[in-house]
Amino acid sequence: MAPSQDSFAPRRDAPLFGRLAIIGIGLIGSSIAHAAKALNLAGRVVLYDREPEVRQRARELGLGHEIAETAAAAVADADHIVLCVPVGACGAVAAEIAAMLKPGAVLSDVGSVKNAVVEAVTPHLPEGVHFVPAHPVAGTENSGPDAGFPSLFLNRWCILTPAEGTDPAAIAATRQFWEGMGAIVEVMTASHHDLVLAVTSHLP
């Protein structure tokens, strides 16, 4: 793979996913979109945000190949879906998109707390859809669609917390996705993740 002229990491010769859907276009969502396009991680990047002005700004910035008008439309036929919404909204969004998730799709998120997300999302998962929760430990003081940049995840940790019995291929693809953006990926249980983050967040 030849290095991309406008990115920090190797650009894939072939996309990892045919269609990537990103729900929520803040710092994390817009950074994923930038990186996915620049590094050819997906053949088509589709984004959605509940705020019309955010969707319009995403169009102006050219963040995706398509800016959908509904979350359900965004995830239709998507191979990989990333919920870039607040932890408390993940369950409601999962319920909204569940009927449109195709068998074999991999659903993920970016929440900083994992047990709560797992409990909220899992009841809505259709059979054949794989859930691989993720927590990219990255951020800046800025927010919104203008804040994103493709190297946000470079050399930053991304913790995956798949449940026992999750399809190994889905975990591997999610790992490849984050490693493709330059992240250092670790896999652990949701409970261990939350314990580690609770302890480290109180360190001086």
C-alpha cells in the first residue's frame, strides 16, 4: 500500500468495507469520515446527524460521499456502522436503525462507558448483526463537524469490548478499521474497560 499524500497512514488498495455509516457528525464522527475517505477504508462513506444544520455543514465540508436525511437511510446496506452519539442516546438510535441493519453488518460505537452501551444496544440487535463496542481514547477541546481531522486517532488507544461469543471476523474487521486509522487497539471486557477508565480518570 502506498502512503497517501494527504494522510499520515498507508492508504488501502481495496476498501475494508463497501459502505460505512456514521451516525453523529461531531469531532469523532467527522474525524472517522475524514480518515475513512483519505485512507480508502470504505468504498462509500455515508453520514447522518439529527441536526439539519450539521448535515448541511457536513455537505459543505464534503465529509462523506452521501449525507443521509434519516439514520435508517444511512445504515441501509451498510457493512459497518459507527454510532458517534452520546452514550445515553445509543439505545434509542439502535432501536431506530435496527430494522435496516443487514445480516452480517457490524455495529459499533465510540462511547467512553461500555457496560451501559452494551445494555442499551444489545436488546435491539437483529439476528445476524454483530456488535463490537469501541472506545477511541482521543479528543480535543473542539466539537462539531468542523473539528474533525483524519489523524485524530494516530497512536491513540482504541479499546474494543465485544461480548463473549461475538463473531471473530467482526472483531477482526473492527480492529483493522481502527488500526487503519493509526490507533493502537486493545480488546477487553466491557466491565474491565469501565473499571480501568474509572480508576485512571481519578489519577492526578
